[in-house]
Amino acid sequence: MSKCEDGLGFGGIPLRYPAACCGELHSCPFLLRKMLINGIRLIMDIQIIYYSKYGSTKEIAHAIGKKLHTDNISDIMDLNEITGDLVVVGSPVYSEIPYADIIHLLRDEERKLKDKEIAIFVVCMRKGLVKLGDKESGGPVYLRKMEEALGRPPIVSKIFGGRRIMAELDCEDQKRIEAFSKRLGREFNDEDIMSLEEVDEFIQDIKTKMNLEQKLHNQKGCSNKGI
């Protein structure tokens, strides 16, 4: 076994590489550090940026990060810089729109996302389309606002269900959500429609759209045996 095969990957998990891999891969520590455990792709930095007031979006963002084996995860309020080749951006919904700072980020007036691959997700309590008179609401509308802000198609977009615990809401949000619930003819109660199984679907969509497994196979001419 070569020296590089004894290396540790993300989270201290031992790395094992197929014997048919090229010499450059085995001899380059930089490549080894950048290799994702699940064989997604070489030389790709993945960054997740989100905002979360009550925790649902944070929980989903970190579940995505775990699946993508990245710890480059930032609440937008603590964001220092954008370093990812693939940037996953997530937002909850307040007053029927995604969070303002997330929208500003996606508009990319400073061109920080110019050469990035972008995936987006929204977290809300109404995943389907809701009509209130001549107005539309719900997950598809919120997601569309994020896509319009980005100004180009994201590689993947996803609507996630969230979690609402009334006791955790501040007074303003309680009044606003209660009023909206009455307009919908629904009771204003605790609600949990979050499903972390949807994270697996989101990750698979990313892999499929970026054709990551094939890119891994083609890069450096490595065999896919054992990966």
C-alpha cells in the first residue's frame, strides 16, 4: 500500500484508492485533501450559505453539508468570503418572500458568484402553490423569487418543508403568521413538515445535473473501480 493510501479524509475517515489510479493522484497531497469521501469529484470546493432565524434552514443546510462532506457552511450573517466552486444557497421565508440578504447575495451585484455553480433551496411551511384571490403564494413562488434574483438557472433548486414551534416565535412573527393562517382558513398551531430524506433527493439531483461521477472517472484518467 502506498503512503498516500494511509491518509485520512474528512472527519478522520481512512481513504482508500483503487490500484489503477494514476500516479499524479497518489503523489499529490493537494488532490488527496480535495477528494470527497463518497467519490463525488476531485478539485471541487463546496460551500453552503444560508440564513435561519428559528433553526429549520440551518438544520437542512448542515444536513446537506454532511452529505456533501463539507464543513464550509456559513450563516449569511457570519459570511466572510465566497470560496466555493459549487455554492448552495438556502433561505427561509418571511412575509411571503425569501430573506432579503439572501436575495441580495443572489443578485450578485459584486459579481462574486459570476463563475460559480449555484444550487438553491427554500424552506417554508407551504410547499405547494396557494392561491389567495388573484395572488399566488407557496413554495414555487418563493423559489421563483430566488431564481429571478440569481438571473440565471441554478443547477438545482428545491423546496423543503420546515418546522414551526409557536413558543419560539417572536411577537411580530406570531401576529403575522396567525393573520396569514386565518386568511387561509387554517389553525395556527405547531407544525413540522421537515423531511431530511429530501436532502438525499437534493444531493442526487446535484450529482446528476453536474454529472459528477463521470467527471470523477474522466479526470486524470482514473479507473472507477473501487471508488
